[in-house]
Amino acid sequence: MAVRRRQRLGPGGGRALLAALLLLLLLCVWCRAAAERVRYAIAEELGRGSLVGPLARDLGLSADELPARKLRLSEEKQYFTVNEENGNLYVNERLDREEMCGESATCSVSFEALVHNPLNIFHVEVFIEDVNDNSPAFSNAVLDLEIGELIPPGARFPLETAHDADVGSNSLLTYHLTINPSFSLAMKDSQDGSKLELVLEKALDREKESSFELLLTAVDAGDPARSGTVQIRVNVTDANDNAPVFAQDRYHVSLQEDTPPGSAVLNVSASDDDAGTNARITYSFGKMPKKVLQKFVVDAESGSITLQEALDFEDTGVFSLAVEAKDGGGLVAHSKVEVEVLDVNDNAPEITLLSVSSPVPEDAPTGTVVALLKVRDRDSGENGQISCELSGEAPLSIVASSGGSYKVVTSGALDREQASEHRLSVVARDRGRPALRSSRELVLEVSDVNDNAPVFEEAAYSAYVAENNAAGALVLRVQARDADAGANGRVSYWLAGGSAGAAGAAPLVSVEARSGALYAQRSLDYEQCREFTVAVRAQDGGSPARSSTATVRVFVLDRNDNAPRVLWPAAAAAAGEAAGGAAATPFEVVPRSAEAGYLVAKVVAVDADAGRNAWLSYELVQASEPALFRVGLHSGEVRTARAVGERDAAKQRLVAVVKDHGQPALSATATLHVVLAESLQEALPELSERPAGAEAAAAAAELQFYLVLALALLSALLVLSVALAVLARLRRAGPPAVLRCLGAQRFSLAGAAFPADFCEGTLPYSYNLCVPPPARAVPEAAWPPPPPVPILSAEELLGGDSCGKPSMNSDLVVGEQPAEPDSPQVCKA
């Protein structure tokens, strides 16, 4: 006798199985059409290294791209591995479908495949197909039945069905019973599936035959087919004509998964109309998996079902308990208890960081993927619904991807100078009550990009250098800062326009590339160059390099390095000596009738320095008659101090010293010969005669000279002290009227400088000096500067043609428009 059983299938199970097989076939055919999902199907029990499929080719990757794209798998348990050379997917360990998926109709392993450059994620699903590797098995080798002899034919007795761990057609079982006229097999369809029953075909007679031994064989539909057997021993008992009856054929109860062990689940009850021992009912569980028997226990006397172990909804959502009630006569009743496990939000979301692209360049565009992560919650329903967010201030956002994956992307511009590292937390929350959350810290470093040019501390620098400096002396140190890092922030300095600076300034200064120090290339001379401008460029080491420029304006300060030069009478005396010797020595004729204050001559001297270094003062240090003559302190005019007397010597020799106001002061002397006579004819004899006692007079004059010199030095020290005190006082109060000629209008418009002319008249009498109006402003970076107004020597001023009539009261004319705008004009009187 053969009966085919559709294992674990309800009504219409064959059509459902066929539909499932067709769906699996369609998935295999269309797996490549799904966006970002690849599906394969393999048989279980394949050996390690068996080919699953060409993963790289199915993902659209060529063999040449594999090293750069870094294809790898993210599955937590490495069932599969991918070959880095050809991109094929291989089995990494033996796959047992029954161990992995149990009795599930379908079995698959899902994981993610990650590729880089650019970063992307693909979902791979491998279906594990069942092979007929398990034989049908009964829980017991022998099945004992007790059947009363009064039981009428047609009575049915439930039998234990065999279990086949395979699925599909491999689990379809056919049962065969050894031929016996008293018994047969029958299948009963119910909501719980098909049940195997032993049918009593004819009445039993214990006196004729008290027991029967039958062999039940279960054969699956696999190829090749596998089978299992159980021995049925039927014991014919005395009459017990009433079997126990449960109050309900099916019980249903719901339990929270956090129900503590020891809690009561349900009480089942059955009744028996018999009396005595035949009515005594005991309860027990029927054939059930070991895992279910470990969770629950039933009290044999009361029928109370108690929970033994903690429940886990994520492991098993529904338990089906087979409860048996057996009376003292051996009759058994069966009932089903369904225990539904209700989910409790007891699992926090799990965050798995799949990949992080760190560091990320600060010029990364918005939307760049910087991290991939996967979030899952083992709970179900709202308890398993997850929302993710980023905690922390950073231009990043998180977007959901398929399959529970999330991408962290840039939502704005990154700036390494503001934040070189971003630390934020990925927070995942479920929707349970109360909600559970978990977080994962994400550290993202930002790499530098050369997006900042060097910035000088000042846009324009000013430096002051005293003339006659040593070559290589430090002029100024400029400094620029670059907010970038590494080579992008390493600043080098150059002179704009060449290795040393702009044209005209190149030989004057140089700049040290690393420190930004400007050094003088040679000694500077105030009289030749009073100021100049150079442009310094600061350039970083990025690629492409960025730079900025600052202007350095160097002012040369004057030093008292030029002594006064006497133009007259020294120049006239030198000319006379060259022409005819001592006879040509110049002299001045003063009439005997001259009164006090008579102008004898004017000592003319010039100083090439500027400012105080060019202020000249005159002093008479030696004279034949010291009381007869005096010299103007600032004018240099030699005048009679008193009226000329008859007793005064006809020949007078005067020595005047000309000093500047520098520190230390420099001086020069001028010798003037004076003849006291009413006319030139009267003076000629005096010049040719040498009076008696000349030697004694010369000795007396020399002694007198030294006495006067000592007195003059003491007076000069006193005058200098008073002058310094007055100048210090006037400096606090403002410039004195005497120094107005040194006002701003006399200086160069480009900056601080000193006038080229002289405040006090140091030339004979008076002169008209014509200079052009202030030049147009020249940009600081322009070089060379416009040609300066030429400075002419006193000899040129004395010997040149006048541009106007001589006048004793002529003033210095400033600002008159020259004939040609670009040609300065110097006019001499």
C-alpha cells in the first residue's frame, strides 16, 4: 500500500510549490535586469572553490578595472569569496541548506559587494537549491499502539509521520505498510496538513491474535529516492470503548517575547466517559522538534502548559504544540496549541560601517559619497522601522539607499582651514515604544587643497636705512602667511620682475627666499638716491602656485658725511695761485673811513648733506685785529665791528671757520686778506711793503688766535646747549618759523625726504632758484621713479647765466611752471 504525503503543504500546496519554482526560475533569468542587485542559484553541498558566477562581469566591471575598483564582499559570515584577478564568485565553505534555512521553502544568502573609485554598493543574493541528501526519519524506531478489541472496523489511529529535512519534491513522502488484512493506511487532510492514520479494517479478537507487527516505510520523491522505516507494534487490549475528548480541537494563545520563564501559558483539558482507570487521563506532548520541547512543559495531571525558556520573536514567531490526552485504557486524543510570540522592542538598531573615504579633499563637490554603512533592526513591524540621522556640525548628510544601506554624502563645501577633521555620530532609532537607539562615531579627515594665496601682514611696508650702510645689512623683514598646510602653505619670497626686484632697484636690495628678509646689496648714498620702491612677491608651494605682492618703500636717511666746502674766498684764492703765485692772492679793500657794520666780504660755503647736516654757521677764529671785524653767524658776511682807526694796521688777515650742525660736526676754514685804504692805488704800496717787526706781530697774532679759539669753543658749547633746549621745546610746540622752509611742500610727494636746497643763504648775496611744481603722484610700485630735479654745484650757480636781474632782496621762488613739464629748470642770479 502506498500513500503520497505533501510534506508541510496545506490545501493547494502543489500549486503553491509549482508557483514558487516558477518564481525562482524567473528570478534567475531576470536577476541581471534588477538595478544594483545580482542573483545566483547554486545547489547545496558544493565543495569549497566551486564557481558561483562571474560577479565582476555581471556588475559591468572588466578585468582591467578590478585592481583599481577593489571589488570585495561585506557579508558577516564568509560563505563566499571573490577572486581578485578575474572577479568570479566562489564557494568559500560547505553550504548545508538545512542547517542554514531549516524548513523554509526558499533559502538564500544576501550580502553586499563594494567597489571603489568611485565608491558604490551592489546587493548580491545567492539562492541555495536543495538536493536530496536527507532520508526520511521517524523519531522512534518502534511505535507501540494499544487497540481495544471492541473498537469497530473503520477506526483510525494517528501515526507518527516521518520527517525529511529536504524541501520541495525531495520532501514529498510516500508511505508503504506491510500487507495485513486487519489494517491499512490512510491520509487525512486538515488545516495543519496531511496526517497519517492507521485504519482498522476488521474487528479484532484478542483471543485469536493479541498483537500485530507492521512495518511502515516512508519514501521521498528525490532522485535517487531515499527511505526510512518504523516498526508498528499493535497490542490488542480489553475493551475501552470511550476515548478522551479535548474541550477544543485547537487552542490559541499569545505571549510577549519578554514573558519570563516559569509563566503559565495555557491549561488544556480533556474528558473521558469511561470509568475507573480507563477514565484517568494523562497529558503529554506529541512528536515535536527538540527546540519546542525545550521551551514548554505540560503537567501530566493538570494539563497546564508552562514556559521553560525565554522566547525570542526574532528566532521563532509561532510555536505549534501537539498535546495528547491518554486515558487509562490507552485511548489517546490529540489537540493543537498555537503559541504566537508577540514582538517586543528589545533589539536596538545595529550600525555596520562598510566603508569610509578618509581623507576627503576639501574641494570635493556637493554630493560626494564619503561613507557607506548598513543599519538593521532584528525587531519587526514598527519596532524594526529605522530612521538615521547625523549628530554634529558638519557639511554632511545621510541618505537612504536600498537594502537598509545608507550613504553619507557632502551637503556643502568643505574647508580644511576651518575644520581639518569632522567628528560626528550616526544615530539610528527605531519606532518602538519606547524607542531604542544606537550610535556609531564617524571620523572624517579633510585633506588640504591649495585654495588660499599667501597674505602679507601689511600691503605696503616702509623701511628707513641710514646711508653708508654695510653691504648685506638687513633692511626689513616681510612676512606673509598662508592658511593652507604642508607644501601648499610653505611660502617663498621673490622680488617681482626679476631675481632682485624691479628695474632700477635690482642692484640695491635682495630678498631671502625663506625668511622674507630684505638685505642691501651695496652701500647706499643719500646724495645719490633718497628713496626707492620694490615689489616683493610671496608664493606658496602648491600646484598651481598662488601668490600675492606687497610694496616695500625704502627711505635712505642722511648722515653727516660731507664737510662744508668754501666756495669763496677759497675758490678765488686757488684761482689766483694758479695764475700768478702769491701776488695774485685776493684781498678786500676797506676804506679808513668805514664805520661799524661796513660789509667787507661774504664767505660763501655749501654742504652736500641735507637737513641739520647742511645748516652752516660761521665764526671768526683768527684776525690781526680781533675787535675790528665780526662775521655773521648764519650769513657769513664779514663786517666791521667798529669804526676803522688810524692806528689799525693797513694789512689785516682774517680766518673764518664754517661748521655744519651734524653729529659730529664737520668744518672748513676760509682765509680773507683785507687792506685798509681809501683806494686801490693807496693799497698797492701796502701790499708790496713788509712792515718792520712783522715777525713779532705774527707771533702776537698767533697767540691771540689761540686765545680767541678757546673762547670760541666755550661759546659754541654754550650756544649749542641753549639751541638744543630751545629746539626740544619748540618740537613739542610745533615747528618754528625759522624752519618753515623745511615744510611738507618742500619735500618729495612720495614720502619723507629732505630739501636739496639750503634754507639759509650760503652763496654770496642772494639767488633765485627756480624749481618745477610738485610732480604728479607716482604709483608706489612704479620704477624707475621720475628723474629728480638736478642739484647744481655752487660753482655752476655762480658761473651760470642768470634767469633774471640780480637783486639784493630777491626771494626763493618755488612752484613756478617751467617751460617744459618734463625738464626741471634751475635758475641762477
